[in-house]
Amino acid sequence: MPSFNPVSADLIAQLITILGSVNVSTARADIDLHAKDQSQHHAVPSEVVIWPLSAQQVADVLKLAHEQRVPVTPWGVGTGLEGNSIPVRGGILMSFERMNQIVAIHADDFQVTVQPGIGHKDLNAQLARHGLFFPPDPGANATVGGMLANNAAGIRTVKYGASKDNVLKMQVALADGRLIHVGSRSVKQSAGYDLLHLFVGSEGTLGVITEATLKLVPVPTHMSAALAAFPSIKSAVETVVAIRGSGLDPAALELIDANHCRMLREAEGINLSDHPTLFMEFHAAQETALTAGLEIVEDICKEMGALSFHATTDATERKKLWHARHHSYEIMVRSHPDKTFFINDVAVPISAYPELIATVEHIRDTQPITCYMIGHAGDGNIHVEFPFSGEEGYQQAMTANGLIVSKAVELGGTCTGEHGVGIGKAKYLRAEHGQALDVMHDIKTLLDPNGILNPGKIFVEG
Amino acid sequence: MPSFNPVSADLIAQLITILGSVNVSTARADIDLHAKDQSQHHAVPSEVVIWPLSAQQVADVLKLAHEQRVPVTPWGVGTGLEGNSIPVRGGILMSFERMNQIVAIHADDFQVTVQPGIGHKDLNAQLARHGLFFPPDPGANATVGGMLANNAAGIRTVKYGASKDNVLKMQVALADGRLIHVGSRSVKQSAGYDLLHLFVGSEGTLGVITEATLKLVPVPTHMSAALAAFPSIKSAVETVVAIRGSGLDPAALELIDANHCRMLREAEGINLSDHPTLFMEFHAAQETALTAGLEIVEDICKEMGALSFHATTDATERKKLWHARHHSYEIMVRSHPDKTFFINDVAVPISAYPELIATVEHIRDTQPITCYMIGHAGDGNIHVEFPFSGEEGYQQAMTANGLIVSKAVELGGTCTGEHGVGIGKAKYLRAEHGQALDVMHDIKTLLDPNGILNPGKIFVEG
């Protein structure tokens, strides 16, 4: 584990010289606002919060921190779910709140260049007038920098890919103060090593993203939604495989378990039965393609034993449905006012999804825990949500989480599909990666020899 | 530049112990068969050719070569276009010809696990019975290992992505003999650094791919082809932008210049005029979607000033058209029987494509060279093909190539879109990557401290 120096008065003065005094704070309120994300992980205070305004300032701060062996933890907007941006070793908390601008819209290229602190929802609001959008959608209004650092994904990933699939080029500040560019605005590039994807998903431990050029897609002109209830999760998942095999390319393919369906019906008035249900969305350039596609989807669902099928191309109804899906977590939290929630995140090859789900059901029925399941089924990704209270409840949830993660890895899957490693998943990486974890650590040491970049994340040893 | 030892009689004996004598050859015929790819780069003989049969054998050989400081150059089937697999420093030539099996078909997951020596056409022939295919198509029957090592792409990349977008997991042998797994069979993974994409496109200089799990897609049930001729390359390229903006998601979007059109008409009887022409293909799950899509495409082409438009859903006619496009290089070579050909490969953001093409036209008209253009326009990728003879002709083509590459990089593009760096593009990487090239070299040194893996490629300094 690397050893660090505390933030000295001298360093604060140097930070003020680089950033200006309005962009450096040791006030308790600022420290506390940047000590915890949306996960169950405990708050840890940094020693100073800074708000850089430019890539060069980021680089200058890193160079100082590197020389003085002080930790630097980058911060988007704190929507992480694995403690990814909690400054567990103290030091400098680097907020990107004031680097939140669109740098350039390249409409003909379906690209936009942004500063890392812009929220993806804010970005998409500004892109709407160009008929374009940045498709990865992790739910919360996460910053683009945070999404790239964690390789965030979400509901539309089944069609449009994760964050890593929707970025072309980044500017990155290295620990030693170098500013480099990785990737290319050319959508095709075979010119040397793919450093772009090395930094994407590295959670700020290899370098700090200071600018990114994103791939955009045209806003679909025609959209539909469909709901299908099934007698079992197994038949629902088999339907997922059949729909993907049909070539229909769904834009969302979500599984909601029976308990969630009941909660959504009661809270939002959505017409759902107490059965595992698939929420689907389809995008098309033509109305006729959409209608023809829905007929195929209905045929597949019925063939696979669906108890009910309902489809709509009405925008209001579709939005109501997805509003309920998007807010399912809040609805669940509201219905357990005395509980804290822990959200698990694992993913497996789709063929292993039924076995994974059966394991979760078995754990739910045999362990002293309650849990709910909601999943990006089209991607083989599931979130198991545990309401708990107290330290004992937390440990019970963690034990169940460990069993689910082990099963996912055993099935050829991953300990985290989209939330990143952060604090909570570090202990599972050896089982998932074997000796490749040593290569990751060697690269970490190469690029950040003093270990100042977001310490305490990804690697158990710091 | 690293210094190496020659292949000793003792090393040959050790190779025979690992591989068996039938898989080790110093015969002149074998050396010569593995000394040159399909590019204009000169043949260079290795000292011994070996055919490993397993990942462990690959790892064992690398460990020996690492300890004895002997170069190892991996070889697929020799279809490279930048000398990527020419053993320029001698040593061991490692052919994957005998590791060419499908390891497992995961039909429900739309995945296949293969040994690296399988040809992608041979793979797709075997996958057809499952209704699936591996979409990257570089033209020649390249091996999957070679495609991944070079991040090869081709005609269908505009819809389905390059090789890097169609691989999920690989087994890689490192220079020191470790065998690691990178990536995951889960289509989503946010568990640590993306080593998968670090090795993809690294041209065998960081490790040797010994197994790969590929993403597959359902064979489309309905396909169409369309041809549109334009008065200028500028209007053709503006049409490309408009089609991509329509959300129609073409499966191919190729630009053929007027000279190529004339050659294809004369050699293959395709009904083409002497004008820049777009070759397009569309895939859909439903007939109605295809028909509706073609109407939109026709409207766009006419609005953009197309001189002619012809579309077909007839399989025979479509295949004839694409046969001509696929064989355009051979047709061109046949029509210049006294020439050698050099193929340039650059790519830019699509908005810069007209300026790039204008630069090529200017170079063609002012330099002592002839050239033809054929491009994956949907990706901003162009190949400029130079017929030449003799050393002077070669130097003239190289000068023109350098001017085109510089322009592409200046326009925010890349010195190679799909052929890789190999020998010919190494000198352009500094201009394209700046200080990021130092990071690439540091990673090379970290993973291959003795520099034995495919030396003389990617980096000018060896």
C-alpha cells in the first residue's frame, strides 16, 4: 500500500496559485459534500476540494501531487454505486463541476467534444436540436467523465453499447503532469496500441480524463414499447435469447421480477401482473419497420409462453412505462422507509442467465435476507437489490452478494457489469482475472509510480 | 533498438522437444513461404519456422525466446498489407496454421471461441448452419488471430464495427511465458482495466493471441443493394453523411471513383458510368423494413443530385455487384500487368472526407504518379492505390503516400484505418499520437523487456 503525505499549508498555497482561491476549499461543508457517493460505502473526508477550470490546471495539480505524494481523487457528481469516487486515503478531491461545457459539436460526424463535468442528461438536452444523442444512460445524471471512468452502461446498452463503445478520443492528464491524447476522431483507427480503452473504465487510477469526444447517434424517428409477462424467469430469459436471435435489435430488453412488478403497479398504476415481465423498446427509421417488428416480437413472446403481451407506439404511454422503470429503485426505496439499500451488479453470458437467476432465488430463500431483482436481461446483467438495516444486516447482504458474485464468475461472467470495481469489488478481481490482474497492477505502477491516483480502488493492495 | 541472438542449434533442439520435429522447420521452402505478406514490403527470411499446436506450446516457446533474446514473429496466413508479419529481425516465425479449430460454439450467446489460425471465411462457412456470422470482413481470408492483432476491418464495418468491436475475450501468451485471459464472455464488463483492447491491434508486439471468443450476429434475413452515381465526389460524400443521419444504418457504404467504375464495367459487365459511385447494402429483419428503407435512400440520393439510382433485393444481382467490388483490387492489378501496387490506408472524420479526397486528387494531378481511390466512405476510410515500377516509381508513390498521410492526420484522422502500422506506418505515429507514443513504448517495454515480440513493427526504434 503506497504511503502518502498530508496536504500541507504549502500545497494549499500552490493549489491556490494554480487554480485561484475561489476554486480551492477546505471548508467542512465542501469536504462533506464530496465524501460519499450513492452507495452504502461510508463517507471519508478529503483534505481539500478543488475545482479545476482547464486541462492544464488538472495536469499541473497532478504533477504537484505526484511530487509531494498526495492522493488525488477525481469527482464527477457523486452518483457512483461502488464508492468509486470516495477519497478513502484523504488528500485532494478534484471536482469537475466547473469543467462542464460542450467544447464542439461535430454534427456531420455525429460527434461531440465535451469537458468531463457535463451531465449526460444535460448534454442530451443540448444535442436534441441537432437530432442527435449520446446513448449510454446509467439512470442518474452522471457526468460524462464519471461514465467514461467507470465504463457506465444502462438500459439502452443492448443496442448502443456501453460508455466504452461510444467514445472516440480523450485527453488525459497523467500522474506526472503530461497531457496526452488517446484515440482518434476517425471512427476507424489501427495506429498502435488502444490506449483509449485502457483509460476508459480505469476509474481515475491511471490518469484523469480532461476532455472526451463522444460518438452520437441520430434520435430515432419511431419508437415503440412492449411489455410481456411470463410464468417463470426461465421462460422470460429464453424469450430474450429468441428476440436477440431474430435480428430485431431491441433498444432495451429489461427483466423485472414479480415483486418489482407489484411495486410498480401499486406506486405508478402500470398495468402489471405479479409475474416476471420483460420491458422492451424498439427504435426504427420507418413506421412500417416498427409495426412489422412488433408483430414478430409478439409472435416470439406468445410462442415462448407469454401470459400477456402489450405493445404501444404511443409516446405518452411509452414514456409512462419507462418512467416507472427508471424510477423503480426510488419506488422500492420508498416502500422500505426504514432500510438502507445495497445494489449488487453482476453479468454473465446470456445462456447462463437462468442459472444465475436460479442461484439468486436460492440465496434469497435460504439466507437471512430479502432481495429484489431487476436486470438488463438483453446484456445478461442483473442487479440484486438488498434492503438492510444495521451492521448485521449489512454483513448478511454482503455474504449474499459474495455468493452471487462467485456464481457469476464461475459461470464465465463478471463481478461488475457496469458499476465498476471501486471499493466493494476489488476483492473479487483475482478470481475473475487470475494473472491478468498482475498485468493491470504493473500498468498501474508504470503510469502512477507513487500511487496517487484514486488510491484504494480496483486493487486490494491500494 | 534491441539486440538479439541468432537461433542456435541448441534452441532448435529445445523447440523440437516442445513441438515435435514435424512442427519445426529450417527448410528453405518453409522459410521463403513465411518471409513476405501481400504488401510491397521486401521479403525477409526467418531462421526457423514453427507450428505450435496449443497455447501452452506458444507460451513455452516465448519463454525460451525471451530468455535467449531471440525474436518471435507471429504469422496467420500472410494477407497483411503493411509488412505486419514479416520477420524483419529474423529469429522464430510462429505460424498458426495448425491452430485453426473452432473450440466451442455458444449459439445462444451469439459467440464462438476459436484458435487464432482459423480463416474468417472458413469460420463463417461453419457458422452458417447456426444462422450466425462474424461480421468483420477484410476481403482476403485472413485468420482471426491476424485480424485481431491488426484490428482489421472492411466493408461491413460501418454497421458492425471493426475486429476490436467483435471480440469479447482472448487468451494471450506473454513474452515471459505467462498465459493470461483478458476480457470476458459477459458482453458487459467494468471489472478493472480493459486489457483486451490493449492486445487487440498491438500486432503481436505485446503478446501472442492463442484463443479468442468472438461476438457473432444473426445472418440478416433480408438484404438489399443499391448503386448511386454522382457528378462529384463531394456530392457523393455529402450523401454518405445524409444517409447516416437518416438512422438507416447501412451495412456497407462504399465509394468507388470514376476510374474504378470504368474498370469494373469493362471487366465484370456491371452497369456503371464514369462517375463516382456509392455502393450500398442494407440488412433488415423484415422485408417491409428493407423496402421502406430503400425508398428513403433513393429520396436522399436524388435530393443530393444523384445522376442515377438502382436498387435491388435480388440475391443474384446483389452478389454480382459485391463480387465486383470485392475483386476490384484484382481487376485493377490485372489491368496493369507490368506494375506493382502499393495500397495506402488512411481515415478521417467523415466531415473531412471531401477535403481529404480533394487533396488526393490534387496530388494525383501534380505528382509524377497514377492512383485510384476506393473507400469505405461510411467510415471516412479511403484506400489510394498506386501502380508503380522500379525503385524510382516506388519512391514517388511513397512521397505521395506521405503527403496523404500527413493531410489525414492534420484533418484529425489516422495514418491507418485498418491495415495496421507494421513497417510502413511507424514513422507517422509521432505526428498522430504525440506523447502518447511514449506511453505505448513504455507499455511495450513493461510487457516485453527484451523486445522479442515482432520487433521492427509499430515503433521506429524497434
